[in-house]
Amino acid sequence: MPLSFPKWPLSTRNAAAPRAKSSRVSDRFELDLREALKDLPYAVQSNMVLSDFVALTIESGESRGELNREVRKRLDFAIVTQRSAFPVVGIMLADRVYGRDRRRPPSVSTDVEVKSNVIVTVLYINPKTVVGPAMILDVLKPYL
């Protein structure tokens, strides 16, 4: 049986590149955040819910923040101490891509109840302007 080829020319010139494993901005930010903290006594946890605490909220690009009592707050990332897993700094992505990455299963949030007299710094960081482990560490260093 003879082979039959299509009569129109096939072009792969404008084909989209395959999506890299960490092509989302939030995925790249998480990898850079883990790289920035690898030599310090802290760990990174993603999708954490803190309840009953005082938050020192600092917006993106600001040097001062405001204190607010939070009953419950979901954080994109939390920097916790390695031994006690106590939250030190919370990170919310200011320029967030909504919707989950369909390559991964839905993430389960970790609920942590903080004592009501504890202050946790919550930073709003734009992952498109704060790029790379060195820049992330420069932003986080005053709050660790």
C-alpha cells in the first residue's frame, strides 16, 4: 500500500514552545525564594492559613506598614523557623496569576493557629519586579 502525504505544506516555524516545568511567575518566585533561604535557619511553606494573630502588613514598594488584628488569613508563602515551624514572615504575591496550575494537584493549605499576642510580618511582593534569589533576600533580610 503506497504512502499518501498531505498536499499542503506543513510548517513548524510558528509552533509554540513547550511549557517549562516552572514557567509560571509564582513557580519561579517560589524556587528563587527557596534558593535565597537555603543557608539560613528558615524553611518555606506554601499556601498557609494563619489564624488569630496580629499582622504587620507592608504593601509592595513601601517601607512602613500597619498593624491589624487578623482572625484568619491565607498566605501564598510563609517563612517558618526550621525547628519549631513557627511563622516569621508571610508573603502575599501582589501581582498574582489566578487559577491553579493544572499540572499539579490542588494544594492543601496548612492551618496554623498563632498566639494572639504575636506579630507576624506580612509582605506584599510583586514577583515580576523582585526577581532572583539575591533580590528576594535583600527584601526579606530586615524582617528575618
